[in-house]
Amino acid sequence: MDSILIIALATMGGLGFIFAGGLAFADRKLRVEENPLIAKVSELLPNANCGACGNAGCYDFAVKVVEGKLAPTSCPVCDEEAAAEIAKLTGGDGVNAIKLLPRILCGGGDGKAKNKDVHYKGPSKCALTDIVAGGDKKCSYGCLGGGDCVEACKFNAIYIGNDKLPVVIEELCKGCGLCAQACPRGIIEMHPAERDLFVYCKSHDDPKTSKENCSAACIGCGICARNSNGAVEIIDNLAVINYELLNPGEIPIEKCSTRAIKKIEKNKMTVSLN
């Protein structure tokens, strides 16, 4: 065999041996032992990496829960059972996990909200439409219908209905709140699932303008606030509910001429979870 080839093979073999030894030494000396609880907590998380908890992902969340920097109930997507299991593993408090759902607080869909005389042509995304021209509707507080909330949802739990307003599929919703974060007009709010009375309007226009722009708008008449003992206030032409004071039986929602304040209408859509 050629002596040059032998020397090359010996050199490469020697270097390989030295580098392998170095890596083995570094692995032995520099290895960071991971707390096995992190893997167990990770298995209980949805692993959607949606970021709704404010962390980089589910693994980052698991690390912080194990380190005691976050409560086991901090994941808005986890159900109560998973939160309780995580609490059992980490010794944290897993009770009082409140299921939140997004509520679309605009009733100004097609047929109710009036459009501008000039049709808007441009980007359809809500975030852009809101900045560029405000969309087709005369109401500058209403839903733009561009579907940013639909795009933000990682669980296919929201869609744009026939009236061009978002519809939440509660059976699929994990309560992460990404849809609410994506809405540039703050129309989507996260509320406890059992809460059922809302004001479906965000307009602060004066009563005359609100009525002209949308037949479903709150016109700030204050009839719902009467006898509410402070549970409903008219703030800047809009009824605002204080849920800490609310007694739904005291609110005369049937007298609201525009039906802007009413109990939630459950989804009529039949959903297959299979």
C-alpha cells in the first residue's frame, strides 16, 4: 500500500479518535440534567405551541411551571383535568381553572350594518383594512369581517358566518384568546364560559349616528341601566356591564329596541368532533 495513503488514514483515524474523546469528555462534564418532571408536564400540555400563555411554546411553559414561575392553570388551552394533573405533579394549585370563551361583541352583520357609499377595494385583512380605509361599513367600531381571527385560531374553532360576522365553535375552542388578540377593533373579548349576557356593540358614536349606521347598535338610551343597581352604565354612548354587580334578572333586556344587549345565542351549527 502506498505509504502516503497509510499516513493519511492514520492521521484521519488519530484525529477522529481525539475529537471523539473530546466530545465524550465534554458530554460527561458539561451535560445539564433535565428535571424529569418537565417531560411529564409537557406530555399533559396540548403541545399546540400557540403562545397564548405568553411563552415561547409548550416546552418553555412546562419548564417555568416546574420551576414554580407559573401556576399550573396558566395554560388557557389546558382543560381542568390536565391542569389538575400538572398541579399534582408539581405541587401547585390546580383548582379554579376557569374556562374562557371568545365572545363576538358586534351584532352588525350583513343586513344590519350599513355600508359606505363607496365600496372599499384593497387588502382584506382586518389589521390592514382598519388602518387603510376602515372597511365597507359606516360604523368605524364594527367587525371588519376580514377573518384575522379565523386565521389566528390554531384549532379551527372560528369561522366567518353568512352575515360576515365571526362564529365561534365552542366545542372546538380551547380558550387560548389568540382570536381576541388578532382583532384590531377589540370586538372579541374572552369571558368565562358560563357568562351569557353581553352588549353586542362597541360603538361610541352618538345615538343618532349609531342608529343610522346599524340597526343592531347600542344607542345609549340607558333603559337597560335603569334599576340595574350599577351593573350597567352608559359610558360614552355605550352600555357597559359590570359583571361583579350583575343580577341578570334585574336587566330589562326585552326593552332594548335594537337588541344590542341580550343573552348569548348558542351556535346553531352541528359540529362533528370525529
